[in-house]
Amino acid sequence: MADHDLISDDLATGLTELTRTLVAARDIEQAWVEVAAIAARMVPEQPMTGVTLRMGGHARLVAATDEPVARIEEVQHRSGRGPGLEALDTAAAVSVPDVGAERRWAECRSEMLAVGIRSVHCEPLIADGPPTVALNFYSKIPHAFDRRARRLITIIAAVVAAATVAARRAELSEQLRAALASRSVIDQALGIVMGRERCTRSDAVAILRDVSQRRNTKLAVVAADVIRGCTGADPEDLHFNEPGRPPVPPGKRTAAQHPR
């Protein structure tokens, strides 16, 4: 088998692993640690890798494969200047073939040299708006990120960006499902309280909120308890039938549908 076939197989395997990691993640931020490790293995010479996330104008390190990366990123974020931040600011890749010859980002450059980093490549994740995540690769070898390595990193970043968008949409969808399910439970409980106390909906809401505050418990949990106390059973399921998928059979409950 030719070398390029082996490389293609490795690339396909790595990209599949990256996509699966992000799409299956319950918490996207927690998935970045695994993403950094996978990406590092995919690039020639397996450079040290970090992931920078910027939200609300504040950048922070969310994953690092090695301790020197954490040190570099800490200096970069403290000083507000560095290759990863520049990649986010410009929405373009930043490559430093030889850190020793670099004159930008004085404080960050000094830290990189202090920990033995000789070349850097930072790639922003471009998806549906200004980039908020950058994949940062650090090597102790000068000129480690040649054209082939940079092209590979670009492919990795594109796939990770697309998978991140899909994962976030899935996360938002799940949050919406949970919110709708909780709302259904609360509405059922309000009906029970209104009938039992012969009060208005506003009064029933106040009653449930009072219990919620006294117990320091979520309103949906209190509502579920009201339903169980009245019916002796869990709240009625709220079903979501997605296009292209068979209807959800009765009795299939989720944690979101039955708050506890």
C-alpha cells in the first residue's frame, strides 16, 4: 500500500474521531481536551497543542496537551498579545517558522523561547461568524509546520469548526427540549393546584414558587412532586417526533421529561 494511502487512512480516522468527540459531547468545553490530544496526534511530529476560547471579549485556555503550552497561553492571555489571539483577531492562520527570528509579541515570544518552543502555527475555527476558538500548535523544532502540515491543520480546523456548530445546535436543541418538558410539567402541576386550592393561575404559580424557594429546589422538580402526589405516577411524557425518525413510543422517559 502506498504511503499516501496510509496517510489518507490516518487522516480519515482522525477526522472521524474528532467529529464523534464533539458531536457526542454533553459539554462541548469538556470535549476540547480530547480534541487537542487527537489533533496533536494527527499532525507530523505530534506538536504540543492548546485550544483557546474567547467569549465576551475574554480569552482563556480550555485545553492543553503539555504544561509548556499552559505557560505560554497564560502569558499570552495576560499580556493580550500572541499568535493565538492574533489568529482570533484577524480570523486568519498565524504561522511562525522560527520563534528565534520573530519580533512580535515580545512577552509571549520570550516565554516560548524559555520553554524551548521554536515554531508555532495557530488556526482559528471559521464557522458561522467571527472565530471564538483557535487551535494552537507548538513545536520544539524550527520550521516544523511546512506546507503539508499547515494544509493538514487547515483541514482539521475546518472539520472541527463544522462539528462544533453541529454540537452546539444539538446542545441548544436538547436545552429547548428540556425547557419544553419542564414547562409541560409545571403546567400540569398548576392545574392540579388550581383545582385543589380553588385559586387563580397566578396564585397557583405563587404557591409553587414559595415551595420551590423554601426547599431550594427547581420549580419543575416541585411541580413533578405535585403531580406524583396527586396521581401516584410520574408526569405524563412529552414526546418529540423528529423528521426522519420513528415516533417515540409511550413510556420512553428522559431525565428532562421527568425532573427529580
